[in-house]
Amino acid sequence: METKDTTQQSFPNRFSFEILERIPGHLGRAGIIHTPHGDIHTPAFMCVGTHGEVRYVSMEQLKEICAQAMLSNGYHLRGRSQEIADAGGLAKWSGWNSPALTDSGGFQVMSLGSGIGKVVSMDREKEVVNAPKKERLAIVMEDGIQFHDPFTDQDDFIGPKESMEIQCRIGADIHMAFDELTSLADTYEYNKEALERTERWAQISLDVHKQHRDDLGYRQSLYGVLQGGRWEDLRRSTAKKLGQMDFDGYGLGGAFLKSDLGEILKWCNEELPEGKPRHLLGLSRPDDILIGSENGADTFDCVAPTREARHGRLYTKYGYINIEKYAGSLDVIDEHCDCPVCQAGYTRDELRALLKSQDPEDREKYFTLASIHNLRFTIRLTEEIRQAILDGRFEEYKQQFMKDYYGFSPKGAANEKKNTNKQ
């Protein structure tokens, strides 16, 4: 497996995006995002290092599996942001030394209960409810979000100004504007109100970001974040407004049913400027990445590959497996996989034994091996999608991948394997 060099400082003070090839008849494309800390060849998956590191996986191991970029969390790193600035920014402080992105922290704050509904099933809207107001730890205000931090047991506040100052101290190559995430339980009227607030916050984010984006000696870039729930008029309207603003790219976010993903991306990306990159926030299922790539998303992130790995769910060409069911199996996780774990010959039985062990060192070893495998699977998927776009065979690749992984082609979804319902 050839390791890509993403540390070359070819663009020390600039951010740009070039499109190399498009998917005929669709919004998808393959390209390159140039950042101060290296290039990102798209479509690409960004590994999530919430606190500036990916749990149980070293920076050297990330390089070995061809990771191109890391996403960290502005909310969780806010208390160390000055320390990170003093070290020269996130890339140097973390030892990653490659492209990095930080989110605004808005999702984490909103998740404390301001209005993020409990999702019982992503495909059953009627079972989604918001937390009662008396139980909420976060309150949306005009200039930001007042919240009670359960980690420090202190009251705190983050708005667009604070978020931009925090992210510019952290110093990733790409930042996300501060936005208000609504839930599936929120009405059209509330989504419209929240969207208007997000658009006001977008302008504040831009203004404050411009004051600090060069503080660490290289140009930090800012993506606007699109909300609007599941409504076409809101999605298209905000895409037009943010598309006319001076953002370097765009984050595609919001709460919606999984079945609506492709349509919502189409609404947004038909309105956004084509020459700027788009990041799909928080999704990494193979079908999500395929749908996202087809409909104009360039980069992706999610904690699922590592989180699911720690719980025994490992990805293979023919769908995921639960490693706990493979006692005595001498097979590797996936004979088609080029990750270091499969190439080293670790058997399913060996991995199961590590996971079930009472020895903390054994379990930590399992967490590392399983995380490496799932991350490499997801990264390789984006690499293959990219190559298929460049070769003009995306549709063929998508059909074959879906047939292998899910047991059906996109045109025959009724034959979906039962195990996909667990996703």
C-alpha cells in the first residue's frame, strides 16, 4: 500500500480547489483541495480526532493507511486553544503535520439538549422528540448558545465570535462557521427562524474569522454551514445566500431522514458555487459516501468507523461482521483488504480473543487493530470512488459495490440484505 505525501508545503499561505473530472449527469466530481499543510485528493474521508488525536491510532498509523486529513472538535479543544496556538497550530501541536479541519462546536453544544431530538430511528420521523425545556442544558439566544458544561459543571457561552476566535487559535486549515442545528422534531416555522439566525451568524463568523485567520502565519480558511432541515425552499434559499458570501467552501449539515440525503444534497449543491469544496458533516456509511460523492460532496467525516470497531463491528467487502461471532475462525477480517491488520494475517479468532480479554492491554490492542481496519476500509472506499470518477466508470463502480456490500444494486433496493437495517 503506497503512502501519500500530504506534508509538502506547496501552498503555504493559500487555499484553493481544482476539479479534475466530473460524473456525467450528476453533481459529483474528483478534485484536489490545496491547503497550507498539504493537498487533499477528493472525494476523501477525514479521520475524526476529536481532541487532536484519533483514539488508539497513532499519527504514524494514520499515515500508513493513507489518511489525508483529520477533523478535530472546536468545543472539546477550546480549553487548550491558546496552548495549541503557542505551539504553532493544530498540525504542529498534534504531530499530525497534514491538513486538518475543526468544526465549530455548535453541534456538541446543541446536543446538550437545546433542541436536538432523540432519534429512535433515522427512518421513522414520528418517533423523534425534543428534550423537554426543563431538562435542556443549552439555550439558543440571538448571539449564541448559553449552556451548562457537564464536563466542568460550569455555565458557559459560545457564539459565532467565540467559535471563530477559538478555531483560529487552534489553527486548522479549514474551520466551520457557527450554526444552529435543528432536529427532526422541529417544525418548518422553527427551522426557518433558526436558519435566519444561522445566516446572521454566518456573516459574524466571516467578519471575525477575517480578523484572525492569518494569526499563526498561514491562511486559515472558513466554510459556511448549510441548514434548512428537509425543506427544499429553505435549503435552496440558504445555499444561494451563503453561496454569495466570501466563504472558502461549505459544510452540508442538518437533521433529515437518511432516505432524503441525495435529494437534499442535490438541492444545496445545485445552488452553491461549483468551484468551492463541500464537506458532508458526520456521515460515513458506504451508501452515504456513494450518494454524497454522486451529488457533489467532496469530503466526509464521522466517528462511526472507529466507534463501531471498538464495539466489534468490522467492515468487509461483503458487509460488516460482528467479530464476537467468529470464535475459532482462522480467516482474516477481509481477504480483499489491504490494511496492515489483514496484511499481517490477524485472524478473526485472534481479534475476538483480544476484544473478549480481561487484560486492558489486550483490549487496547484490539481497539487499535480494529480501528485501523475500519478506517482503512473507509479511506479506500473514497480512493476507489475517486479513481472511478477519473476513469469515467462511477456508475459501474457504485452498482458493483452496493451489490457486494449490501446485496443489492441501487436499482433493486427491495432486495436489500437484512443486516443493512442495523445501520
